[in-house]
Amino acid sequence: MRRFTHISARTIEEAVLALRRYGNRANIIAGGTDLLGKMKDEILPRYPEAIIDIKTIPGLDFIKKERGMLRIGALTRLEDIGREPMIKSKYTALAQAANRTGSPHLREMGTIGGNICQDIRCWYYRNPHNRFPCLRKGGGRCYAIDGDNRYHSIFGGSVEGGCYAVHPSDTAPALIALNAKIITSQRMINTEDFFQVDVLKTTVLDADEIVTEIHVPEPSNGTRSAFLKFAIRKSIDFPIVNCAAVITNSAGKVSAARICLNAVFVKPYRAVRAEETIVEKAIDETTAEVVGISAMSDAKPLEHNRYIVQIGKTLVKRAILACK
């Protein structure tokens, strides 16, 4: 690794000032499970001059329940979220997502803030020494369109010219399905509106903005949730597809539904058509299968990733049945 300046921030304000001082030449580090790998492989066109450590800021690692709202600090480790009894019982999809992220060692280091802010997982983008200067690095084209696109978007691309790299977070679809909000040093953002596709950006965060906590509203009576993930190596891999479903049942029928998938599009994919399909219906095998088909109805797979469509249908079906 090259030399860089390391700044241990003591407050959020101090971290923000450091970001303003260095501009796009600085990166935030917490658990470091994503950033350090990028730095070692030198995958990006510019190397950071400064790393701003926010682990040294007290009070950003917590799980609290206040006035019907679950509050989770940005530095809360995924391991702690997955083990918390309250989250496992009332916010099941989030606990399951946290428990399926990475390996046990990565969950012991990785934070919820880092998991939703992580960079894309495309082997052209991630190739060492910036071998492929693609669209997401400000380059000329998306190499996956005509190349190896086995793990790329099945719902089209984004960025001018088309980038098909998928968003890899496991907790993001659970937070979207649970209608969570992201609290930053500047504002409150609906999780569904938090993600962005741009050059060297995966979120709407400004250059001097930091995630501080996450708010998840308490599910209404009759609500159950579930998260499922398909990966090549179950113990560690990033998802080929993941899915979170939050279903509210009333009088034997679905009164409300939120379904979100990830790793199938350039940002988390809310399956609105599937949600509309299941409302006012009782959950059974037939209904769940129809909802799965509906969730994939707008899919436009590339040459080598058509198999993802069937995986998506199956995960949606199983997630729905798990909420019965």
C-alpha cells in the first residue's frame, strides 16, 4: 500500500471538517472490510491522500428502542445486529441479513454503515491497478456488456452509456423492505432513496456527509419479515441474488407488502409490481409463485446471466412463504 495520512476523528464535526479539507482525496474508514481491499489492489484511478477513521468517535455503536423506533448506530457491527434478540424477533429480515453478510470474522469487523455504503462488486471495476477504466471510474464503457456478465444486472444499466455492475449489500434490501431511514451528519433519507449510481459513487451522500445512525419503525401488528440469499459459497460470498420481504396479514389476507431484492440491479430493486400482486390475497404456494414471477417480469438479462431470473423468482416465493 502507498503512504497516506491517517486521521482519528474524535467527533462527527471533526470528521466532516477533515472531509471538507481533503475533498475527494479522502475516504472514511470504519471496519475497513471494503476500503482496505480496494487500496491494496489499487483498483481506483486515484489513491486516497487521507483516511479518516470514525471508529474513534464515541457513541456511534448502539442498538436502542425509543418511542416505537429501533435506532442503530452506524458503527454497530453486523455480528451484534444479527445476535440481538429484539431484532431477531421483531425485525427478522434485518437480523437474517446481518447474519448472512460475509464470514464470521468479517461480521465481527464490518459495520451497518459500511455495509450500505460499500462499493460495487464488478470484476472489471475491481481488477487490480485500474486495468479496466470503466464508466463507474469515469472511463469510456462498461466492459461487462460484451464481456463476462454472469453476475451483473438483469434489470438494465445506469450511468450514461450503461453500467451493469450490481449493488452487493445484504442489509440494504432488508432496510428498504422495513421502511428504514438513514440519518446522516446533515439530514434524514429514506433508505430507498439513499442509493445512487454515478462515477465513484453508490450513495447520495455529499463529499462531506457521514452516516450516523439508522431508524427502523416498529412493524405493525400481523407483520412478519424474512431475508433469503443465494450465493456460490454460503459461508462468505457476496450474493448472486438476495431478497427481503415484509408482509402484513389481516383477517387471513395480505394487507400490505414490501419486497426488495439486491445484486440484480445497479442499486437495490424494489419489486413494486410483486407487492401489488400479493395484496388482498392469502399466502399459499400458488400465490407465492405468482408473486415471484411478477417480481421478475421486467427482467432484461444479458447473455450470460439469464439463470439469475429463476433464482430471483424462487427467492421471492420462499421469502413470501416464510412470512405466512
